Amino acid sequence: MPPIPADEYPLHQAPYSLAHAASSDRNFYDRCYLNAHDRSGEVFLITGLGQYPNLGVTDAFACIRRGDLQHTIRMSDALGPDRMNQQVGPYRIEVLDPLKELRLTCDGDEWGISFDLHWRGSFPAVDESPHLLRNGSKVMLDAQRFAQVGTWEGVLRVHDEEFIVSPDTWVGTRDRSWGIRPVGEPEPEARFAQERPADGGFYWVYVPLRFEEFALVFIAQEDANGHRTLNDALRVWPEGDPRGVETLGYPKYDIRYRSGTRIPTGATITAFEADGTPVVVEVEALGHVALSAGCGYGPDPQWTHGVWRGRNWVEGATYDLNDPSNLIATHYSILDHVGRAQCNGAEGWGLFEHSTAGRHTPSGFADFTSVAP
């Protein structure tokens, strides 16, 4: 195989062309996630693009929630030799200024979604702690990710509606991650599926928020007993500010749920300054997108990231979030909410992402069927 364009740059981390991943694990991936919303929670865009070098696949998706409907477009194709060309069918990401400015375009009017959007980071991107998750002795997730908050400008269309996206009201968050995670066609779990604890559980909170003077990034991953296996609490100051990135300890999360469900309505996050002073963040959950209803995140029954669908594949779909057939996707998988936040008198906006499945004793969930009173 000849060199690829990225090989011109001093970016190599292994004795291979950048056409190849350093790991031979079939689940190696490199992908990005972005969201955009106004400050009402009534329109919410979630989108992303991924490359899976060991599967030879690239794909992308965009999902817009309006009312109780989620409209999606998803695209898949063979991964070409130029990995710096982030384009799949009508969808494209252009890096205008690394870690600062991006342009996203999607010419998908035929499938009900199109946009031309300009992203500007409001604060520096920050590395999150490494993500590691095992199923027995098998590594399921071993990834690195960076996060950033910012603003959007441009135009967004969903079917017959058009939205003028202005940076004074449209904000969002993004991340890019790479490493190992389950992608493509499912692998047999064999022993680990049979011996998985019946009362096992998974608890996840991801809350990046944009305030005018600073950004906050909170992450917590816990097991069924509340043992935290991933913890991040960061306050990010503007570029050049001597305070840089501050850590805010080991936060406490008090999440409030809609009665009879595990859908959150809000949360109180209590973090701590280096001297022990509490930093209290109140988050209200507004409109949300169910990531397993058309966006490719498990357990999406129709489409999963990295699955080979053939060359030049494009599909549109609409999901009714009140349809009982979508119950698992809308109640028991990861939900991404528009979050309105208050912190020490300042108002902020961003992502409130949460999922709790199975037992989580600190939340009062005893098993997979438990819901909030």
C-alpha cells in the first residue's frame, strides 16, 4: 500500500503508515461527537463521524429532536486512504483551526436533515482521564478523549423547518475520542456473558457546561455498588489565563428522576476547590435525545457504528419517542439532555448526559426493573 497524505506530517506513533492503527484490535476506532442547541431545549442536534481502520469502514450520523420526534440521517462507506478527509456521503467535517474552529456540512435535504455550521471553541479543549472498562478479563473500552465547549453559527434544516443558528444563543459541546470500544458487528461474549453478575449495573454522568467566564467538565462512571472507576471534575479558564485548568475534587451527584422512570429531570453537583470550598452546580434537564434511537449507540436495534452497510450507503429515519417499541432506547440507554446550569450566580448551558442501567445502590435502584418512586 502506498503512503497516504497524513504520512507527510510528523505524527507517527508506531512504525506503520498512518493508514494503519497501531493496535490490531478489530474494535480500534477514532471518532468525534458534537451537539448544538438553542437555549430553549426545543431543538437539539447531535452528530458525529467515526473511522474504523481495522474494519475498513467510516460512518457518520446526525439527529435532530423536535417535539417528540427524532429525525436522523446516517451514512456509511468504505474507509479511503486519506484519513484526514473526514467525509462520508453528503456529510463533511473540515478542521479550520485545530482545537478552535470547525465547519460541519450535510447536504441531506433528501433525507430530511441538512446544515452548514461553524463551530468556535469558547475555551481550550481539555484531556479527560483515560477511559477503561473490562468485561471479565476482556478489555471493552480503552480510550482517550478530549472535550470542549463552544458556540455555533450557520443554518440548520429539518424537513420543512429552517433555523438560523446564531452564536449569541446557540451553544454546544464536543469531544473526540480514539482507542478501543465495541464497534461493527457484535462479537460473541461466550463465558463473560454467561458469568456476568445478574445484578450488575452501570452508572454514567457526563456534564460539560459553558459559562461566560469559564467552562466546567464533570465525568463519573460507577459500578453497581457506587465504586467510581472514572472521575473528572475540571474548571477551564480562557486561553492565557494563569489559572489554566483546575481540578475540583471528587464531586457528589444528586440526580433527580421523573417518577416511574430513570429519566433525569435535573441534578445537584457538589464539587470542591483545592481548599475544600464547595462549588455547587444546579443543572436542569431540558429536551433530550436518546442516543440508541437512530444515532448508532448501543443498543440501537437498527444501526450500530462501524457495521459494514456497503459503499455509498445513506438512510433517513424518524423515531417517535412515545412509541412503546422504543422503550429501551428512550428509558434505559444513554440520554443526552440540553442542560441549563447555575453556579455561584452565573448561568451556563451545555450537555447533561446520563445513564443508569441495572443495580445502582446509591441511587436506590435494586435491579434492572427498578425505577424512581
